Amino acid sequence: MPKQEHLKLPAILEELAMSRSAFYRMVSRGQGPKLLKLPNGHIRVRRIDLDAWWAGLEQDAA
């Protein structure tokens, strides 16, 4: 089984071309990808969750 990729917040923001504050506003409204909060407070997003979220946006726009 391949290892799951976990993206750090800066990589997520770069991929989305979004500011940190805009990202957190979107997440607080329940419109963002599923987040993983590590015990140290850092945020990660599984690549598979981000890709599924992107696919959902594409379907909503169609």
C-alpha cells in the first residue's frame, strides 16, 4: 500500500493560490477540504482529500 501524502499548509495555499486568512474563512464556513490537526497544532491535508475536494468543486460548477 503506497504511503499517503500529507500536505503542509504552505503547499496547500500555494496550490490553491489563496491567502492563509481566506483559506481559514473558507474552512470555517465548512467549504474547505478536510483538515488534519496534529498534536503540535500544525495543519495537514491528505492529498487524496484535497483532490476529492477539487473534484467536488468541478462537479458543482458543471
